[in-house]
Amino acid sequence: MERGCEDAVVPALATVPRIDVLELAHVDAVPEFHPEYGTFSPFPVHAFVIHHPDGPLLVDTGIGYGNDFIDSLYPHQSRSIVAELNRCGVDERDVQLIINSHLHFDHCGQNHALSCPVAVQGAELEAAREPGYTVDDWATVPEHRSRVLSGDTDICTGVEALLTPGTLLATRPSWSPQRTGSS
């Protein structure tokens, strides 16, 4: 069921915020047991910065550093989330929220590099507790920084996390433009 802006609990934004795409890693190979091994081609790992009027929001944080297991199974070159934020004009201390689409190692690996709250679906937090699901050190967020989402949720003015099918229960932020005039 589609929800119109007039039904939103949080008001919409008047303009579309700037969104920067950060390339945080490049994965060069996957292990033989990976479902895409036979058709694999190298791919980038992205994060997104939403330049919201209340401060930057960050969607995902890429692959972390120093995990020999991940480094051996998924050879990659990572870039620092802090350096990439700075490159697009964002001071990492200004980031208001990390929104993790899900907690696989290539989406939450650098959560610890920032001190802001982290939002993720509650069902994803439960799944991440299963052995072998992700890198525990990267996916674990201190309770005081954790913001647990449940389904479609308004994040802040004009930004909604939508529960989407895919990798378990992924979250996809969306924006809503302010409606003007009458129709």
C-alpha cells in the first residue's frame, strides 16, 4: 500500500537533499562457496551521505579493517569512511546517524569509526547474533548508540526507512518532497 506525504507522521522536506555516493571498497574475489562465485566480477562497495538540513545521515559504512578471515575470503581494498566523508565536505563528527541497510560485513564494517547513533532493523540485529552471519565486532553497536527500527519507519523529516526484500530485512532510506499547491 502506497502512503502519500499527507499521511506521513513527519513532515516532508521542501527540496531534495544532496546525496553523495562514497566508494568505500572494491572487492576483487569471493570464496568458492559463495553463490555468485561462478559468475563473479569485481564490484565496488558503496555508502551514501544524505546532506539533510539537520545534519548528514550516512547509509552503511563499508568493509572494516583487520579481520584476517574476511580479508582472506574476500580480497579487497578498503577506504576509510572518515577520509571519504571529509573528501565530500563532511566532518565525521557532524554525522547525525548511521543507517545500516543490513549487517553483513560489507555494510557495517566501519560503524565504530564514528560516534553517532546507528539505526538498523530489529530483525536484522537478531539475525546478526547467529554464528557466521557477520563480523561480530563490526556489527555490534553499544546500546547507547543503537536505534532499533521496526518495519517502515520515519527517520527524520523527509527521510523514511523502508523495509525491503532482499538480504534478509534490508532498510532503504527514501526522501519525500514537500507537496505544493492543490491538485
